[in-house]
Amino acid sequence: MSGSLLVDNIGELVTNGPGTRPLGIRRDAAVLVEEGRVAWVGPSATAPAADRRLDVGGAAVLPGFVDSHAHLVFAGDRAAEFAARMAGEPYTGGGIRTTVGATRAATDDELRATVRRLRGEALRQGTTTMEIKSGYGLTVADEARSLRIAAEVTEDTTFLGAHVVPAEYADRPDDYVGLVCGPMLAAAAPHAKWIDVFCERGAFDVDHSRAILACGQAVGLGVRVHANQLGPGPGVQLGVELGAASVDHCTYLSDADVDALASSLVDCMCHEGPHSTTVATLLPGAEFSTRSPYPDARRLLDAGVTVALATDCNPGSSYTSSMAFCVALAVREMRMTPAEAVWAATAGGARALRRDDIGVLVPGARADLMILDAPSYLHLAYRPGVPLIRQVIRNGVPL
Ligand SMILES: [Zn+2]
């Protein structure tokens, strides 16, 4: 569809732009979309003419969700493991190897069908940008094909060859790190924008993690880290040391971890003022699905750290694609205000992906937005579990 589109009669518009922080809310507003971009934002009463007009009837309109952490390339199902956990078994991360076996055995088309199904499911729930990781192949060929398939549906692809040491390397992790940094990275890098590592006891220690991330940086990949999920550890500070765009999970933080994140503050010329270079991305779906303590978002926010929310969508520890669910959890369980949680799920996710073209509705931004069946963004947390996303517009195209 070509031509301009005026999204009009918006009761409450979340721009994440200038104005009341953090959401930059406008009332009785309109958004003009041209060629996939936001061309104009202002009062309905003074809206310019357009080829088409979409009257949203006073509904709330927000930037589309930015889900900056998801593992969609896999095969198989771990519902039985979830049931066992709910019956009292602890989560150790060991189940990742179950998915690795199923993923290696799957055909390209089977993997592609799962990625497209989950990407579509997320899109219908308002997620207009989604980062997708590899990490269930763990061979040169399987990691490369995972990223190739992910790249068909997103520009934010992440090489996670260092998800877990696969069974065949269990007694020689040094050799596996050599494989990841050598032939696996070489095969993955053409299809990846980011590199990630699961820096955790039972996965990769700090020296291996540093080596892997440095190899990725050397070939131009941006850094992200799975850090401090299952217990205290060095992952967060390693991420800050390497200038990671994001450290993800952050469930167990020491004062030194929070200080490190806060010390990554930079003065930015953008409208948000100072924010941390390394974002703390919180993934409450994982704590929900593993019945674990939630991270303390309030502590990070009070220290001035930039916080993002993401789903961690994966078959083992967080099989949800719903950003609205994560917003509700963050408000109820992590001491975030609804405004902070909605910002973290939109503009925060964009920061975690180092992108300034999404997560905001200001002139020049990508026209990615969602129209709620509700008068206010507050309903995303106030009405948990309810399908409130009436319509999604991506790249200026109503879906
Ligand atoms: Zn993850």
C-alpha cells in the first residue's frame, strides 16, 4: 500500500519522545505516516490531510513493542520439563541440551515454520521488532543455518554458539570455545549482528566468556551477555567492561554490579538525557516459568540504569511471546511503575539493540505502532492476560 496514512482520533498517544517523561504522552493526537516512517505527530485538530485516514475512536496508541531477547530457532517442546518444575524440580539450564538434540534433527523447513509461527504470534501481540538468537545448533553448520533462518524475519540476529557446552565436548570445554571462536564464528558472522554468551556456572566461565565475546567484537559483532540469571556471577561486570549493548537477566546483582552499570552512564544528545551505555534487560517470563525470584528493577532504576524488558521466548525457561505479559509481571513483581514498564518494553528494548529508529513515535522514526482496545497504556498492566492489541501497524502498513 502506498500513499500517506493519518492515524487519527488517538485518545492517548505514547511517543517516548519529548514531553512528560518517560512516555512523552499526547492527548487527542494524530500521527501521519508516509513511506513507512512517522512524518508528523500533533493534535488531531490540526492534522494534515492524507490519502487515507484511520479513526481509532479515542483508543491509546503506542510504539510497537521491541523484544530484544528471544530464542525462536528450535525444535521440540519441553512442556513435561515445565510440569516437573512446577511439581518441585529446580531449573538448572541442563534442558537446553534436550532442545539441541531436537534442533539438530529438524529440517530447515521445520525450523523455519517454528520461527515464522512464533514471529507471527508476537507480531499480533504488538511486537514490531524482535531480536532472535541461535544457540540450539551448537555445530558449525547448525549455528549458521539457525542464523540464516532467523535473518529471514529480523535484522537483529545474535550468534549464541556459547549457549551451553554440547554433550560431545562436555569433558573438553576449551576445545569447544576454540570451535566457537574459530570455524563456528566464521560461518555465523555473515548472518549475525550480535554475539552473546551464557556466562553462568554450568555454562561458560568468565575467561571463556570474555574470549568468545572478544572474538565476536573483532569481526564487528555487537556484544550482549546472558548474565547473573541463576546466581551471582561475573557476567554483568564483564558486559560493562566490553561495552555490551545489554546484559540480560540480571536477577542476582551485587552492589558492584549495579555500580558498574550505573557507571556506564553517558551524556547523550538525544531527548532522553543521560542513560547507561549498557542496558540491563530484565526477562520476567523466565522467573515466572522457573518459579524463581524476580530481578529488582527498582534498584536499577533508582541507580539511573537503563532498563529494558524482553520475553526470552524459548521452549525451556520462558515459552511466552507476550510483551504485555512481561509488562504486567514487571509492574506487579518488580516494582516498576506502568509507565516505566511500558517505556522499558518499547524504547528500552530499542536502546538494548542500539537503535534510535524504533521504540519512539517521533518524526523520522519507523512507523511501527499498536492500537489498543483500551483508553490508556495503563491497561497493559491493569488488565493482565487480556488481548488488548486491536491492530498493529508495521513499517507504515496496517496488518
Ligand atoms: Zn535467553
